Amino acid sequence: MQKLPGFRDFYPNECAFRNYIFETWRRVARNYAFQEYDGPTLEPTDLYRKKSGEELKTQLFRFNDPGERDVCMRPEMTPTLTRLVAARERDFRKPIKWFSIAPFFRFEKAQRGRLREFYQINCDLIGDASPAADAELLALAVALFRAFGLTQSDFYVRLNNRELWARFLTDRGFPPERLSEFLAIVDKLERDEESTTAKKLGAFGLSLGELKQFLATPTDQLPGFEDLFRELRLRELEPFIQVDLTIVRGLDYYTGLVFEVFDRSRQNRALAGGGRYDGLIKTVSDGAVDLPAAGFAIGDVVLGNLIEEIESARAWAEAYCRAARLQAFVIVAAEERRPEALKLVEQLRSRGCATDYSLHPMKVGKQFQQAEALGAQYALVVGQEWPLLKMKRLADRVEETVSLPELTQKLGLSPAYVPHPYL
Amino acid sequence: MQKLPGFRDFYPNECAFRNYIFETWRRVARNYAFQEYDGPTLEPTDLYRKKSGEELKTQLFRFNDPGERDVCMRPEMTPTLTRLVAARERDFRKPIKWFSIAPFFRFEKAQRGRLREFYQINCDLIGDASPAADAELLALAVALFRAFGLTQSDFYVRLNNRELWARFLTDRGFPPERLSEFLAIVDKLERDEESTTAKKLGAFGLSLGELKQFLATPTDQLPGFEDLFRELRLRELEPFIQVDLTIVRGLDYYTGLVFEVFDRSRQNRALAGGGRYDGLIKTVSDGAVDLPAAGFAIGDVVLGNLIEEIESARAWAEAYCRAARLQAFVIVAAEERRPEALKLVEQLRSRGCATDYSLHPMKVGKQFQQAEALGAQYALVVGQEWPLLKMKRLADRVEETVSLPELTQKLGLSPAYVPHPYL
């Protein structure tokens, strides 16, 4: 029996790495005062049809459920988010700052950095259209990478404002309706041959040279970035951010700020992407709710690859996964003390200490081997000296004899069964 | 736009409650030295066909994917788990102690305690068939409820061993093949009218009286529980556990121990169910891997309902959710200090403190209101006294003037950008 192509099994090591990513995302988003939400894994297909009236993409996991409803496994979060906000926006103080961590499904050709089931953190700030809001969102985006030990030499944000291209076209006498056709050309700039681009631009009566000249405009001569960059400077985020007019994002609904995050080596796909979508909630809610909004998503696959590639980031991941493993392994050195050992095991566990032991009698040496194999921090030896016991730190084999109260103190144990020993 | 029936939206309050359940499950399972794993949300339908050769259930979200594969949104974890274990069992030390927290999908009539998308923690212990293994698993099951503040007056485990019924039938001359037909009668005992049960028993030439007499056997006269109960007594778990011969579990593949967890009031459906399935891995792996195993699952829906019903448990949940909210709200009392305030916000966030502020200039009173509304623990006022600031605990309005180093110490901040400030 095989799993489906493009889907993943998470054995304990891979699951610990995935949890490291999720727990780090969650912690950072909470620190930025974003609140977590979620929606169903399965949604009515109509929800995705509504979004800016676009054609349904072909890569959906779409089917009729046993009740003959046309349904989709969610390919992205934004439609669900706009549904949630439109339904209850009055219940929430603005700006609404929300995030979610969830799996998504797209039937794409499986390849490096792209899978059929993948996870994203989606972060959105709704109800504020100011540069301060854009900066707040960008600050979170940057922090979500720095929290993995990634630095400004590892990643950067490529940022643009679609209005610059709108003005570029207007200045040359084109009507606004042609913007999305034009942005499709810009979007493909990096992948297309120059001759292909030149041919496409021909349809607009524009030359490649004219385009290149505009692309090379120095940042300080581009209008509309002053307020944003003042906000970013106050947060010391400038080293992470670069204006890049080629970034336009593929989707029609973006209205202002757009950005993507890349690793500096540019060996990987985009790590994140997002932007401002001020008209979308109105569209999806059929005009019932009109709120400006901006958001972005980071996927787990490309980020995971980057963490593996950057040595310091990989070391942080390993340290985290190690610390989340076993704290104590209780060794029964005298079988007649097994009852006391079992009670100790239960006590430790109920007081927040991850503890294991051998289910069956076993030589002491074997039990130590088991403790080492499981990555326990301490071996606690219950033997003839009970109620004293030997506490051995396995990393450096430092050993001491301790009483139970001393053990409690050394392991930093909380009282048994409290609401949240880790908070 | 509506969500699908039987599916849930998780607005921030509901999502915080869901996270409380997941984080508590994860912490307790880790404390019991179980390691987390996961598999795909979508699996080939054949995976579910293999399991004990049973008929496919009708309530599957089953369809052909765009590549014409017959696939199912996973309705349960055990088939995925057995696939993972069978593929790589040599890589893992026995006993394998694993858990997962994941969503499942069943097309059932939506009703109280039963939804079409729900979450379960699945815990399994593989490679050990002893009563010590059964006790280890039961200890985890009990701890997974106690960790929510539920006590022995709130819930209990109803426990049985299928071999008792096997012997009951053998003693009366029936062949082993008729066991599952017979267990189906026992399984329905609580829901069927006595006359219906009597009629069904007639097919076995047995009387209702004979059955009732066996059901009433005192626990200490039932064979096979001695070792298990000695193990449970050592862990002080007896008050949580009751032998109940009517518990047999619906599924064919259980071989020995079976149990279900109920609330004492019996107002809700089963909170959890599980048992020993020593032959299943062999069946699913076509004989390639033969390992004894036992496991159980707890769903989030019935548990969530019970937590809401039991006042002390609800209080624990609320305390947890409150503590996970905002720690600090930075108030800009003098606009010329906004740059310093923004730097402080970023500093606090990068050092593990959940912090918010007003994106725009606002009267100080309004900012305090916002801090209260967001549930912040502290308001930090940046004004003329900078670099001193006012720190006000919002719960009791105690206020003091602090320097930045003092603030760092009082909030218990970690250094900026460390791998895991919370570990």
C-alpha cells in the first residue's frame, strides 16, 4: 500500500520538524497580536467561483459529496476568510488581525517545493488601508522568517505597488481595463525569453527598452513608497526589503502593495507572497461588506527546504526538536521497587515531565541504553536507596543522589494536573 | 455563502478553545513518551478496503481525483498508521508509542456530538501484547481527560476483554466464527428493547436470562484481569475504571482488551474508544509484518461539549485561553515618541511578548480602551518620561514607572530571536 503521489507521511522526525514550523509560526503571529482562526477543509465549490469572478482553476480536488453537493478540498484560505469576515464583521474591532495554519490541496505536478497537500500560514490585516497597516503586515512577514534563525543574508522581501504599473499605463493612454493583461506580461518577465516579452509588448505598442527603463527607476524616484518606508525604517526592517517592479503577483484581485519573499540565493521558489486586496471582501459578499484588507501566505515546503539548507537554521530546528523529546527515563534497578518506580513515572508525567520507562524487567545496562536511544535528558535510577534515587544527566554523565523534593526542584516540576504547566 | 452542513468555522474564540484541546492533548501524550506522527488527509480508497476485508462504509467522502485515482478523505487513522508501521517497522524501537492529532471526515447525519469533519487524537502502542502495555495505554487515556480538570466524578472507563465472550461461546459449544455475529447483539444491548435482544439470542438458542447472569459476574470472578488490575492499582487508576461486559466495540478487528470512556452522567456519547488489535497489522501488510498492537481515539466534539458542561473544566479552559492572549499593549501618550514606541513594540515581540498598539494616533483614553478590549495584561505608556515608561496591570490597575531593563525583567523576556523562547 502506497500513499498518493504529492502527499506526505510524517514519521516522528518529520512530524517534529513540521511541529517546529507550526509552533514557531503560531508563537510569532501571537506575538504580533494576530489571532488564530480556521475554517472547514471542505468548502462548496461556489465559494471559489465568487472570488473576483475568475474561472475555476483546473487543479482542484473537486467532487460531488454523497449528498450531491459540488465541493472542493480547499486550495487556498482567502475565500474562507472573506466568508468569515463578511458574516460577522461587526463582532470584531478593527483592524482585524487574524492568522491560520492549515493544509491546502492542489492537483499539481509534484516537484521540488510543490506538493498536492501542503501547509500554509495565512496572515491578514482587515479594516485598515494605511501604509502603517502594510508595514505591520510586512513586519510580521519578516519576523516569521527571522524566528527560524534566518537573517538578512538568507532571505529578503521583493516589494512593489501595482498602482505604479496602473499609472505607467494611464500615462501612456491605455484604459484601466487593460491592466491585468499587461501585468500578466510583467509577471512572466523572469521566465520568458526577451524576444517573447518584446512580442507581447508589441500588442501594447510598447518596446522592451521602454519597459526596462521604467523597471530601472531608482526607488527614491518612485512615488507612493515614502510613508511605507518611513514606517519600515522605524522598525529597522529596511535591510530585509527591496523594491522590485517585476513583482506583480498572478491574481487579479490585488490592488496596491504586492510582495514576495525569496531566499537570497534564489535557488528556491518564492517562500511567501501576498498583498493588498481592498475590493475582494465586497465582491465575495455581493457588496454587503466593504473593508480594505491585506494579507500573505507562507508555505511549509519551500521554507522547510531552506531551513535544511542553511546550517544555523537547521541547528535551531534540531535544538528545538531535541528539547521537545523525553526529559526523564526511570530505571528500575531493583525489581521489588517497581511499584514505587511506576508511581514516580505517573507523578512525573502528571507534573509536566515527559517520562518513559521499560514496561518489563530488564538489565540496568539495557535500560540505560533505552534511555539514551530515546534521547532522554536524565536517567532516574530507582533502587535499594529508595526513597533516594540516582539522577544522571545523560549528556555529560554527571550523577548525583537526590531525594524526591530535590528531584521536583531540579526538574522544575509544576503541581500535578494544573491547567497549563507550560504557561 | 454558507459553509457545508456538519463542518465548522473556527472564529478566534472557537479556535482558541480548539487549540486548548490540541495543545493539552499534545502535552499529555508527550509526557507519556508518545511521539507524534501524521499522514495524508487523502488516501487511496484501497487502504480502507484492506482493513480486515470489511465492506467499505457508505459514509465516505470518496471520489475520483483529476488523475482518475479512487480516493477518500480519511475517515479514521488506524489504516494510515498500520501502513506507516508496516513500511518501516525495523527503524523503530519497540514498543512503538505514537500519537497523532488530525481531522477526519465522515458523511453522517449531523447531530449533537457528531459532525462531518471532526478531530481526533489517536494513541497507539505497538509491539507489546502484555497487560503492562494495556495499562500504559489506559493510563494515558485517563490522563488525557484529567489534564482538562476532569475528575473521577466526571468520567470513567468502561472496560472489557473480548476473550471473555469468546470463552462464553466456546463453553456453550459454538464455533469461533460466530463470535462477531454474537458480539453485534451485545454491542446493541443498551439500545435494543429487551424483546429484540431476546429474539436475536434465540438464533443462538440462548436466553436473555443466561446472558444477564453472565453480565452480572463480579469482576473478581472474571479471569484474565488480574495482571491488568495490578498494573492499574500501582498507577492509582482503579477509581477511573469499571469492568463492563457490554462494551465490545463495533469493529471486527479487536482481539482482547476493549474500552470506552463515558461521562458519569451518561448524557453524552462515548468520549473515547479503543482496544487491542493484534492481527490487524498482519492483515493490512499481507502478512509482511506481524506485531501486536492496541490503541484508542478521543474526538474533539463530545469532549468539547463535556468541558463546557463541567464548570471547573470550563474555568480551566477559559484561564488557558486568556493566558494565551495579549501580554502588552503599548500606548503612545506623546506622538513625538511614536518612533520609540514602535521600536519598543518590535523589541517586545521579538523577545516572546505578545504585544499590540494602535496603528494610528488616538487619544490616550481610547488606547486604554483598546488595550482592555483586547484582553492585554499590561498597558505600557510611552510618553514624555521616556526612556522611563508607565506599566499598568489592567486586572487591578496597579501602576508603576519602570526603566527598560526593569520592564524586561518584569515581563520575563527572553533574548531577541532565540530558537525557542518558550522551552
